[in-house]
Amino acid sequence: MLKIDGSQKSGSGTILRLSVAMAAILNQPLHIFNIRKKRPQPGLKPQHLEAVLTAAKLCNATLKGAKLGSKELFFYPTEIKGGDVKAEIGTAGSIPMLLITVIPICAYARSPVSIHISKGGTDVSHSPTINYLNHVFLSALERMGLKTSLTIHKYGYYPKGMGEVSIKVQPNPKLSAFRFEEFSHLKSLKGVSVCTFLAEKNVAQRQAKAAEDFLKAYGYEATIKVINDFSNPLQKGSSITLWTQNMENVFLGGDAIGELRKSSEIVGKEAARNLLREIQARATVDFHLADLLVPYMALAEGESVFLVRSMTSHLDTNIWLSEKVLGVKFATSGIGNLYKVKKKMS
């Protein structure tokens, strides 16, 4: 049985998410305790609980301790069969974070997987936006050989959520290693600026223009798609996501979410500034993507490497947990203002 102390390293939900995914892939029972120990409200919140329940559906796992507020969980997986799975968060809890939990499991399913998630948040704080997940994270996974197709049915924001997303995953247990270690010529920047039931205030347009103007001042042209969305009448909101385009071995993104008393112009500039920081550092993956890629590097055959501008607590945690559970070895070293992260050959 895998025994994981959730108070180690970041002491956050990332330990829970990755532990459950690895246990399912290895088909080994898991006992995780001190769940989210270092967070203000430790234990399972609705989004964490639904992520665990969805993972359990994928591998027909038996659960003990799977309830709100629980700080201890037993997870007994069986074969990952695939098929259709439904999930319902019921709050503005992050749909992208739920998907981050289960997508690695889907890669090892016996048949294609279709997951439908409802009543959650697509664009909420402390989480990547759903468009970042789609255009940056899933693009990087496709480079490794994992094909997915994501559809946004309803955008969902804090505090009501009510977002709805579906994803199809074509399993591939033989992921390809990668070498993202050279910042190639930057050809173009893309983006999506979304507002839901805020079209009369031109929120999406203003976010996009502010981002375009900010990037142009630094010599970068961006093409940003404006979406005036009417999918969710129960919760107004907005977001903007930007990313590098047509760079074979570089995956950089930046996003921002609208909030009360935060102007659309500030939201647009925030996303642009986040992306510009990555470009100017000449990283090959942005610092949010870095920790998300670690488990896939660990699972892929061969040596993978990327350059990132910051060693975050989540990146450090995912490296530690991957080494502990999967028996792989990573090496990190400084190269100028960047960090080189490498999964070494066994």
C-alpha cells in the first residue's frame, strides 16, 4: 500500500491529486493522511472530493474516508476501463483542477474516456482557466502523444459556478519523452477573451485591447479572439488567456480572471504581463505548466527536460512525489536566470 503524508512539501491539494492518479495507474491501494494539512481549511473540499470520486469511477475503486472535510483517505483501485463518466462539483470549485487529477488516469484506460463535468468553476482563482488548460496544457500533452478534445458548454465563475465542460481522451500508456530546452523564434501570440452576460459593457473587448496594447508596447503582436458568452445566466464573469503559438518546443501561457472592482483593462494587462514575464525569461514552459508536466515526464519512457523561470512549491512537490511513488529520478540545475528540470534515464 502506498502511504503518503499530505503535510509534506507544499501540504496542498496537489499531493492528493497526484497520489490518487498514481495509485490508479499503478493499481495499488493508497492511504493518504494529513490531507491539505498546510491550507487554511485542511481536508477535502467539494472540488477535491469530486476529483477523488471521479478518479474512483474511472478505475472502479473502493473508497474509505471520502467525505467533505476528511483529512484521511483510503483508495483501492482496480482496472482502468474507460468509457463515459459524469462528475458534478456543486460549487464554484475548479473544473480544471478536477481534470488535472483524472487525465493521467485516462491515459492508461483500456478504452477511450469521455468525462462530463457540471456545476463547477471553469475560471476561478488559484486555478488555471479552462482556456489555459485547453490551449497550453493539453497542447503540451498532445506533443507527448496524448490526444484530447475539450468542449466548454458553460463558463462558470465564483461564487455560483454552474460551469459545464466535457472532455474526450484517447488512451496512450506509451507517452513520448520531450526535450524543451531551447527558446525558439517567437512567431505569434494567440488569446481568448471571454465575458459571460457582460457584453453590454464590452468587457471581453476591453480585456483583449488592453492585452494587445500592452504586448505591442514590447514589440509583440497578439491575435485575441473575443467571446461574448451567454451560456450561464446564473453567474456573470470574465477571463482572458494568452499563449505562444507555432513554437514546436515552447509552451507558455498567461491568464487572468475578472473580479468585482477590477477593471477589464487591469485584467487584460495582468494576463499580458504574466505571459510577457515568461517570454522575457526565455523559458520553454511557464511556471504553472511546469509542475503539471512532471507526472507525465515521470511516466514517459526516456529522458525529458524543460526550462522554467521559477522553482515553485508545487513543482518541488510533484518532483518529490513522483520520485517517491514511481521510483524515477529528477535533476534540477540553474542555467542563467532559468532552472533546468530533467527526468533522468533509469
